[in-house]
Amino acid sequence: MQKYIINVCLSTCLVILSGDVALAAKKKPKPLGQPIQESQLFSTTIKIKNGKKQTEKAIKCFGTVAGQTKNHQTKGLLFLAYGKIAKKSVGAKKKQYENLAKLGKKSCVSPSFASLDEYKGTFGLKEARTLYNRFAFGGTTQQINLAVAEGLNKTVERLTNYIEEPGIDAAEKDLQCDGYFAPHPQNRTCNALNKNDLAMDGVIIGSHYRMLKSANPFFEKVFFWIHDERLSTSTNALGSWEYYAIKEYISSVRNLARGGSYKQYMRDMMYDELMHLKYLDGESNSGYSPNENFAREFLELGTTGPKNRLGNPVYSNQDVAYAALVFTGWNMDCENGQCNASFNFNNHYAGTKIIFDDTPYRAVITNPNPNSPIGAFGEMELLLDAVFNHPRTAEHLAEDIWKEFINSHPTEGGIKELAELIRDSNYELLKVLRIVMKSRAMFDQGSKLDLIKHPIDLVIGFLRTTGLPVHYREISNILNSLGQRLLRPDTVFGWDEKILADEARVLDWRNKLLPLIQQNDDDFEEAGYDLHARFLDDYPGTQVLIQRVADQLNVELNQVQLNRLIEYMDYVMELCTWGHQTQCAAGQSYLGQGVYFLKRNQYDPHIDSGNWKNKLKGLIALIAMLPDYRMK
Amino acid sequence: MSLGMKRRDFLKVLSAGTCGAALHNVLSPHGSVMAWAAPPTMPLASNTILVVLNLLGGCSYNIAPIYHGAYRAKMPTTSFDPGTSLPLTSEQGLHPSLVGLKSVYNEGHLALMNLVGYPNENRSHAESGDIWATGYRNLNPAIAGGWLARLSCQIGGYMAGVSLSGNNQIIQTNSCSSTKSISDLNNFGETSFGGESYGSKWLRDTRAALIATSDTPRTENEIYVTSSMMNLESVLTQIQQQTNITLPVTFPGTGLGNKFRDAAKLIAANALGVRLIYVEKGGFDTHSGERQSLTNNLNEVNGAITAFVACMKALNLWDRIILITTSEFSRTFENGSQGTDHGHAAAMIVLGGSVNGGVKTPTPTGPQISAANQYFGSSMIHIDFRQVFKEAIVEMGYDATAVFPETFANTQFTDVNIFG
């Protein structure tokens, strides 16, 4: 593990010196880019025992990620100061400071601060934006200001209280039928007597529409996370006579997101026609010819996960085989173009199964009613209890929650703490997430901008934050181009947001963003969107406008970038040959290349100025294309 | 049968490398910019480049006019005789505009397939277009994705498949990032930003500067994202430089001429790994006044293809090229407006240095033409259009069944030996 940390450090470290020369380092550090500010450094706390009294002291580690304690040192760090002070001390004091230095170093390698303790620091604009970016796809200026005014607790309470939305429900239902709203000629009323009268595209379009428009973005975000991370499934598995199954799956995921128990969710998945029977081949799983697909993913993705924190296997192939036998006997019964799940106990293996054999979590699954479906259902309950009694189930869930909502480097202590919380909350996801949202770990310096946005975060977030109008069908097209269409992942593992942020997808995002920004005046007017009123009502100067847009998109610009954007706003680019030879000759050429030159054309916020529109659109696009905008 | 991906299939995908993963694997944040651009080591056949030219609107059968009396009777003002066209055989020729293509035929490298279609015709532009683009007769295009995209995913790499005519269905896929839509090599696949003289360049330059001066990333994820963006800027610059080529042939300054010029540049920049190019030319929906309209359009086609062929020969790339024409359908016999309406079975042309030329499936006979009601329907087709593409894909060295998984009804011809 240490070697890995060092290798990671060597290959990715961009730490450089700041201020005066480092202490004690024999090798001169290699400066790379701008100096790291102390506020950027990874922080943790150490617990200091002084007799019976224990206090906590915050220290800054001289790395930017957990484990990065070698390399360069910055003057003034508490951590380092202990070591430095120790050298200058004698006797008991020396020993004390040496111990502190050692403790600090250990804590920096694997910090064990009370991560889920309630955050009591400043809840300002930056913190509010982080909360909204991670749990609500982002927030408008008004929402962020309200959050700051209300404070963290009230904001979390508001975000996590579900508000009924009959209008959105109706709109989604309308779209599920055919993918169109009236008065489009393809809009129709679905046949209420035919549960399969749905359009799969329409279901996806409806889900995206809901994400964009819902007043409950927290629940939409959690819905997406569950669908992505916890046994993903695809509508591709359904024939038109089975379409009803998608609504049942969506309902199960929403129930979990809106306050359900994760154990109940896994129970729902055991009975889910789309996930279990169709996508993961449950209908092909019989006692005579077992199919392990669902059983394997049930364990690997849905519950314990394949390995524990030490990298040791949690379950064996035999466990998978036995779990598969528990699930035997299901199939889809179809008649007259209508299908339903059914259970045939003749296809079920009713013999005894043993799960987690040779472990403290061993469970024997027997069937007292082998000739009845009740017996098989009983077996499924016993299996469910067995996996939820295994400590890894809560830990695995904790890891996924941490890596989606807190940061990419969960600590041992943090996972242990979160897993305990999950168990104590009876796996009620909403309870757990409320605590996570208010935790110190969430707002720790080391968590800041550490997570990569999914394309859904990017697109829905951009649209929700800016309010730019978009056709309801276009969202699916945009997300399809970015590699992520809800309810249609390529695999049961869902999506990898890192892969979806690679070079190819960066270009795809740009090519989707620019047309969105460049919608013409008629489109804006039709949608009731007033670009000028949103940004320029008070006729801000260039710098104020730039900061306003950056704040709204939660991007922190440094001075160099700010200056460059001022230049962007205040100039256009023209060819030297277009009647400006004098200026070219005078050397006013951009970058000194003599081909283009900058002509002063300062952006004017007045509505009749004619140039503000393009400049503003360009500014929004530029900031939304920066690396920080891709992070949350 | 379940369509869900099983573990075994997923692992197969992983080992082959989904395009995004493969791209990431060969281009680490600090790896070589050029490493990903070269396609993985492939057998020589896979250096073949497929160019698909879609004649949008439904191209009349008079692209390859039939000389039978029955046909001429049904097409009094729109058809041609041997004296006013370019005969290939005693029964059929090429439209008089296609002089350059006739030369290729004379060299033995142009193949003509008659009565190409699919079962149960659909005569809607959009729906039939989707069928040709997806390779599925009955699957929702949004689910199916484009067949050229499927082939691009097989080939892999950042730019395996390029559309020079917009984000057509044929390149749509959710499975990988190997297809690109390019409107203009100057913007290189990037949507332009208008409103100012050099708005796009100003925006791009500013963006590049902003990314380059971003604060030092602190976390592994931030490093990854920043590196992706920096690498892309660098790569786009490299690509622009690589395609900043002076070609040995001057292309006509028509819309299609420009596209084929760009196609030639992409092909010549071998390190980019472009293996599939899709181009469109509109204007073939000749409901009236077909003779002149078709002539004008095919003049443009001829000019562009002739220059392209000459360029490929000059660059010693002709043997690696396969160019195939498609259209969403052919057309009916003549209507009352000296034009034609939507039909079905079409004439399809394949040309390239490795093509074994000739008229590969028989010209419709007089009795067939007489028996046909308004147009050559799906009951008359000689060969399924997917079979033609499949032969090209096999010639390229790829799995044609993966590109066209849907099995189709038997037709008179299943293998016409386009490539010897």
C-alpha cells in the first residue's frame, strides 16, 4: 500500500514550494506552476492526550491527498512545526513534540478524524454550491443565496423533504406514453387497460424531463445514483410485451430514494422483473440449469461486494452457486401479448443451501415448504437476512456513498463510521444521507472539488443553474452524445464518470454546450428566457460580470484567468489585412504573430449595444468548459 | 433471450477495451499525445478505408439508366439511351454526368449492384433512411444506433469514423467515442461560435489559455480532468497540423467537392487512424423535372469523386479505398411532372482499387420492368443492402455480423464477390 502511495505521489504530485525555502529537504523541490496555498492542503485532526484530557488539534498535512506526506514541506505547518520544534527542544518537551510529529505524520497518511461529526464551520456561498452540486445537480443564484441565509441544517431539511408534484408526475406520465407533449401530432393518450402501452424512449425522456424540472432535485439525484451504482439495469432487456416492468423498477428506486430502506430495495430487486428476470437472466435460472448472473451481481454490486477492505474475498463461487439456487423457479409467463412474472416451484431447487460457509456469518437456508412458492420466498428472505447480517454489506454501501458524495479517498475510519451509521439507521438511506450532507467530511478541504461530475450532473446541472431553455426531447440527445442515457447503461456496472470525462467526451460536451448557448433570440423569447435580465440588469462592468457567471457556475478563477477573460470580453479578433495595417505595423498583433490583432471593442452591457449578447454567451461557454466546472 | 449484458460479455468488452477506456489506457495524464492517434497494430486489410456517400432524397434509378424498351416507355422524359449515357453493357449504363466513374469502370474497379433493398419496403425518407443507417429493419433507431458507429467501435481509436455531414444516425452510438462529426476541418469537429469575425478562434484561444493557467490540480481526479482537457487542446492542434496538407489534386469548389477534399486530407493524415468516412449530398428527391435536376446533382458527384479518385491514386492510397453510394430508396417510374416519386429497390455503386468491377447483379429485364407496378418493390430485390456493406467490412478485416446483427430474408444473391 505504501509503495502504491509513493508511486501515486511520484507520478501525480504537482506540489511545489511556496514562500521561503523548505525545511530539512535535501533535494530541491521542482516548482511546477503556481505555489500551493496552505488552504489547499489536505487537513486532518490529531487527538492529543494530556493526562486524562483528550483534545483535538487540527493540522495541515503537506500533501494534497491522504498519504502524501513525503516530498515538499511548507514553512509554518503545524505538523511540520512539531518536528522542527522537537529538534530545538530538550528533555520532556523534545519527546512531547517528537511524539506529536510522529502522530501527525501517521494521521496524514491515514487520517481518522470524526468524519461524520456535524460540520460547524462557515456555510457560505462556496459551501452552499458544493452541497447543491453534489445533491441537487447545482443551484440557481436565488437558491444558493437562500441556502446561505437559512444555514446548513435548514437547507438540508428543505432539500430532503419531498414535495408532491402532480404536474411533474402528469408530464412524466404523458411522455412515458409516446415521448411527446401535446400538440405534437405523435402525442396520444395511452391505453389505460394495456400496461405495456409505453414508449421506452418516452420513459427515458420523461425521466430526464423530471430531473430538469422537479422541485425535488435531491431525490432525482439520489435516484440516478442508485440506478447507476447499485445494480444498474437497462430497458434494452425488455420486449414490447414486457414494458410495464420498467415502471415497477423505477418505482422501487424512487421508493428507496424517498426514504425507503436499502434492505427493502434489495428485496424489491429480488422480485423485480426487469432487473432480475430479464436483464440478469433470472427467467433462465432453474434448478435443472442454474444461471448465476443475478446471484453474482446481487452479491457483488448489490450487497457485500467481492472483497473486504483488506482485499480478501468476501464470498466464494460456492456462495454464488447457492445464492443462484435460492433464486431458481422464476420465469415470465406471456399470453396474448401480455407478460407477468410467475413462479414455478417445479423449477426451483428446494434443497439446503449454505451461505458464507466457514465464516462467522454462515447461514443455512432451508425450505420447509418445498412444494409451495411460499417456501422459495422464505429462502429468499433467509438469503437477504444473511447478506445483511454480513458487515461488508453496510461497508460496501458506505464506500459507494462516500465516493459519490464526499470524496474519492474514503478513510478506514470514515467507512467504519458510515457503515455503523447505516446499520444504526436500519439502512434507511435518507436518514444516512442527511447526516452525510451535514458532516465535516463533506466540507473538508480535502473533499473540495474532488469528485468528477457525471454527464447527467453536467447537463442537468448546467441547465438548472443557468435556466437556459432546452427542448424536452433534446436532453436525451445531449446525454446520449455524452455517453450517458438514463435507464440504458451499457452494463450492470452503470457508468464510469472518469471514462466519460476523457478527451473524446470533453469535445462532445463542447459541441453540445455551444449550440445550447447560441440559441437564437426567437428560441429564448418563446421560452420566456431573458438573457439580459438574468445577468446584466444592473449593467455590471466586465469584471463584475465575469465573477457573477463564475460564481453561478461555482468555478473559482485565479487572477491570470480573470485577466484573460477580461481581455476576451473587451476585445475581438480581426485580421491585420482588413484595413488595419497601421496597427499591425505598430506591433499591436495578438501574441506578436503578426497575423491577427486585437481591436478594442469593450463589452457594453446596455441592452441596445449589440455586442453584449455574444460576449455573455462566450463567457458562459468558456467557464462551463473549464476543468473546475467538471468537478464538484 | 435476455438482452442484458452478461458478466462474460462484459469482461470481453473490458479486455477489448471500450473506446473510452482504451483511449484512457493508452493516454495517461502524462503520456504521449501521439500514442493514441495511431490505431493499434492491425493486419494490412484493416488499413482499408470505407467512404460512404449518401445521395439524400432517394436517388433515381437513372443514376444507372436501363436501356430496355419497357423501362424507356415508363420513363419517357427521364431515361437515357446508350447514345446519351455511358454504356456499361448493352442493357445498362451510367448517367451521362458520371464520366469519371465510367473511367473507373473501364479500369475494372467499379461494381454496380442492381435491385438492392431490404424486406418490406418503407418509402418514408426518415424511416427508410433510418433503416439504411442502422442496418435494422425493425428496431427503433434510438436503440439500434448507426451501423457505421458499430464498425467504428470495433476499429477503435479516437477518430475511427468521421461524418463530414453532420451527426447523422449512421454514426450515432452510446457504446464508444470513436465517431466524430466534423463540419469543417478548420474547426475540427467543434461547433463554431459565431457573432464575431473570428469568434470561434477567439473563443478557442481563450479557452486554451484558461485551461493552461488553471490552478495546479490537487487531487487525482482533478489532475485527470485537467489533463484530459490539456491533452485535447494539444491533440486538436496536432490534428489541425496533420490535416494542413497540400493535396496533389485540386478539388472542385462545390459543397461535395469540399467534403471529399476534407475526406482526402483525413485519409492522407494516416496517423489519425480514420477508417470510415460518411458524406452526404442532398437534392435527389426529384419529384419533378428530374432530368435536369439529376444531371446537376450528378455533375457535382462526378466532379467530387473524380478528384477524390485521382488524389487517392496520386497518394498511392487507391488500393485501400472502398467508396459506396447509398440512398434511402430508389424511385418510381415517371409521374406526370416529368419526375419520379418514392420507390424502393435501387442501383448501388462500389468503387475502389481493390474492387472487382462489373455489373454484379442482373439488370432488371424487360418482363420484370413490365410486371413492376410503379416501382421495383422489395419482392424484386436481388440483394439486401446490408450484404453489400458486409462484403466491404469483411474486406476491411472486421466482424461484419457484429455490425449487421439482424438476419435478413434470403435474396437471390448473398455474395457478389465485389472484392474478388
